[in-house]
Amino acid sequence: IKKQQLNIFEKIQDFILEKIVRKKIKAQFGGSLKTFVSGGGALDKEVGYFLNAIGLPTLQGYGLTETSPVVSCNPIDDIRVETVGPVFKGNIVKIAEDGEILVKGENVMLGYWNNKAETEKVLKEGWLHTGDIGIIENNYLRITDRKKDILITPGGENISPIKIENDILKIDFVEQTLVYGDNKPYLVALLVLNKDKSDTSNDIISKELE
């Protein structure tokens, strides 16, 4: 999946894994499972790597109800976990100056039923403004954020709070977090600690956040 060559020891590990572990896991799904498709929300890259490693090929895709509903998806023969794959034929995707993903194609809706005002907000010159922020790398689309979640500092710097929140959530004693700082010269974070580690000292918390 990572396009890295395995050394001899890793090849032996992989062979054993295939015969002992993957075979049993696939059997739990009937033995004929070809692939999973993930959508509706971002797939954590470590989860994606894990699922593929244990023999459950997982293809992350992207779309909206307004696009009927699929725009792109990873192909089974070239999975790139941190992306939502190449754009499907029939779709045209471009990235706006502010990073927003715009979509045009036969699958894009004509508009919201009896709601001209809302339709005009998202459909402009035939382009659907998705509200998602992304980039295209080597023909693969990667979602990086939601437009409405971007924080803008007084200096004009755009900051993705989701990226910071995801990093903070990797700390084992943090259960929930919220990063805030729109139009502020600094960021703050609200942390909810796990119940069994609620007595963690401020010094340890500060050290982890560094």
C-alpha cells in the first residue's frame, strides 16, 4: 500500500500473515469478500493502513447527495489511503483559489426543490461548491478540511483546526478536544480527559501538547 519494497524478513512475516491471519479474517466475511468502500466521513489513515494490512482492502471514496452521490474513489489496484481516489469519468473537478472543491457533471443536481436561494449559494455557473477543501495530487483527490471550519488569524493565515484536533486526539489521555482561535492572534484548545486519567497533571498535559 505504501509502495515500499519489503525486505526478506518482512516478506516472511507477510507470508505468515497471509496464511494464518488474513485467511481467518476473510472467512469471517464469507470468504469471498473483494473490498470495502468507505465514505460519509474521513477515514483515519492508520485505520486505513491497518484494514488493508489484515486483508480487508478498503477503498475510500468521496461524494455528496448533491452529486448523486459519488465524485471519486480509490481503485482496487492502486489504493492510496490518504486520498479519496481519482475523479470518476463524467465528473469535472477543480480547486478554487481558496482551496474549495468544485464539481461539474451530469451527476450534479439541478437544484434544491423549491429553494432557489439555497441553490444559488452552492450552484454557480454550473459548478457545485462543495464546502470541502482539498488538493489534487498525481490525479488523486485529497480532502484536507471543511471550508467553514477554517480559522483565519488577524494576519490572514488560514489554519485547519481539524488537523490540530486530530493530532491532539492521538494523546492517550485525551478523549475530546476543540480548537478555537478565529480572528485571534493565538489558538486555544478545550480538552476532555479520559475518566481513568482525569487526574493527569498540567505539566504532563503541557509537555504532550508541545
